[in-house]
Amino acid sequence: MEHHPQIEYYSQERHTSATTNDSILTRFWWTESLRGIVSLAFGALYFALYNFRFAIVYLLGAYLVLDGCIDLYRAIANKRVPHHHLHIYLGGIVSIGIGVLCFLIPAVTLIGLGILFALRIIERGFQVCGEARRSQRSHVGLRWLYGILLMLIGLVLLWPPVLVAFGRLLILFIGVYALCDGCYMLGRGLRLRHTASRGALATPAQQAARLDIPADLPPTTRRALIFVRRSGASGLGHVGWAFEWRNGWFNVGAVENRSGRTFSKAEATDFWTAHTTDPVATMQSVGGQYGEYKVLYVTQPHPKAAWRTVVWVSQRPYAVLRRNCVDATYDVLRTYGITNLPDPATEYAPNDWYDSLATPSYAIATYPLIPLHLHKASRRPLATREIVLTIPARIIGTIPTWRERGLRGLTEITLAWDKMLDDVKSSVTSVGKVVARC
């Protein structure tokens, strides 16, 4: 097969400013404001009603019991889950056991949570020390010091008197975080209400370099795209995926759930997927009015494995939690080879999940095309540039390994705590920078 790279650049006629994106953000300012008000109300109730705090523990127990029951049901009833994976059964049993303890002995549950997070701090300390051992950068001694400090803090928190106090602080921290997060979201919503246009993100010449595969990356590198429709779900957003095959084509798709139902059967999720040489145009024509996208580079892509995950996603029912558009996009692109995607448990709103990706966002109105590198077997023009696919039910996809594991409920709780701590750390850092400038 001959190698005939073909590169396409943006047409000037569709070049506009980013005012469309800004108007969408401003239009749904009330969504962020409402989330902030709800969070503030939750924080106020949390401190005003003492029994409300125990209700959180009971809610946690119900969540873990339900999660464990679902794991056991899937392991027993679903023949696609290997029955020799005992950890799935054990994970379900452990989740149910911890959930029951939340109802019977809530105080012990708080101590258990304290132990869990102390162990997480110790684990993070080991990770930092491992990074310091492999690092060749300067100031590596500070990394070692930070890692050792984390491990010492974790060990101190495991001391029984400190552990009891730490468990109580965790409960208080939930209320404080709810109030702070509510203020942040309410302020963000009010700022969006008066957002002014940011202007064009970049010129067409600049984007060609940024959206193409960088020359300093390995030749195996391919691209993955994440699209967002910020107006979806009444302003919470909606996302879809695209990944590049080795021949330069793209697979694109999404779980649209246009009905807006909380739960939908697999055949009613509005799932779609297509192979295309113009992923942006296909997302617009088949999926709907997406507004932005981000480009990620994968040096060791696994497109065939990602396609098997797409097949699996097509056969899953829709659920507003754990099986929504973010989960589908996450599963496909993580299988493809993106290892640093944020877990959906850390950002439930699609807009927030999309914004948490640390890479530039491109407005489709400004950047309607991306450079292509087609490996053509023939010099003749392509007969088609878009193939919308129908996946028969008889074709069986492959479930991602991280979806097979038990204890998903505990994992989500831990990730939520990690996010809360990161948010507090970011807030303190931001305040520190403001004070330093003053």
C-alpha cells in the first residue's frame, strides 16, 4: 500500500469569531446559578440540622448496597462477564457489607472513611516518591520531602485518637465544601450572565499547526477528538467522541438520548456512529449542533479495541449516572489509548467534564475542518467520505476492564473526595496569588 498523505485546511468562508460560543455560555448562565443555589441550600441544611449529617451516611449506605447488588446481578446474570473473575463477586459483597454498616453503625462508618482516606494519602505519598525517583529535574529533593510528608501525615491520621477526630472533620468538611462550592458556582453563573465576547481563538493559519499531528511526536501518533454541545441537557451539556484510524479516517459517535429521559433502553438511547474523513462535519450533520471540540494526541493508539468498545456502548441502556454520554465517550477514548482522561465520577456535568480537559478548545464555527492524512490504496477519488453505521445486535462488543471491577461505588466516593480536596487546594492557591499581587 502506497503512502499518499492528504492534508486539508480550513476554508476562509466559514471563518468567524467565537461570539457564538460566548452567547451560548451566557444564555445558560442560570444553570450554573441554580446549581450554586442548590449547593448553598444543602450546606445550610447540613449545618442547621444535626440529623441531616447522619442522613448523608444513610444515603451513602443505600448507594453502596445498591451498587453491590448491581455488581452481583451483572456477574451472575450477564454471561459476557467471565465467571472466574471472583473479584467482581467479592467487590459486590464488600460493597453491600459496608453499606449495611452505614445503617447499623454510622459512627464506625465515619472511622472507616477516615482510614480509607488516610490510606489514600499514604498511597499518594508513595506515588510522589516514585515520581521523584524517576525524575531527572532539579529540586527533586522537594519532591522526596513532599512524598515523605504525605506518608507521615497518613500514618498520623491512622493513630486512633487522631482518627476519631479526623472522621468528624470529614463530616464537617462536606458542609464547608458545599457552601464554598455553591458560592463559586453562583458567582460563575452571574459572571456568565455578563460575559463579553472573547474574540477569535486563532487565525486559520495558526490552527492548522495546532490541529495537525505535531512533527515531534512518533509516527504512530493519531488523534482523538471530544465534541461538546453546551446547550444539551438544559445547559449541563452533551459530549461525543471521534478517534483516528491508522488509515486516516475517523470513527465518530455519541449517545444522544434526545428524549431527555433519566433511563432508556439500549434501543432508545439515540446511539449513532459513523466512519468519516470529515469528523467535524459528520458530528454536525448526524449528531446535531455541537459547538466546540478538543484534540488529543495518542502515541500508541488502539483503534480496533476502541471500536469493540463502541459496539459494547451501542448495546448499553442509558442512565443519567454511570451510563450517560460522558461515560460512553470516556470508555471509547480510554480504550483508544488516552490514559489521563478524568473519570466521569469527578465531573458529572458534561460541560464540566469537557472543561476539565487541560487542552485548548476550538469553536466549530471558526475551525470547521481538521488536517487529514489519508493513506489511500488507490489514486482514484474516494467514492464516499462518510459511512453511517448500523451495528447488528448479534455482534458482541468488549466491555472495558475498568467496568468489570467491583467496588465501583467506593471508587467513586474516593474520587469525589479527591476532587473536593483538589478544588480546595486550587481555591487556596488562587486566593494566595491574588493576595500576592495585592
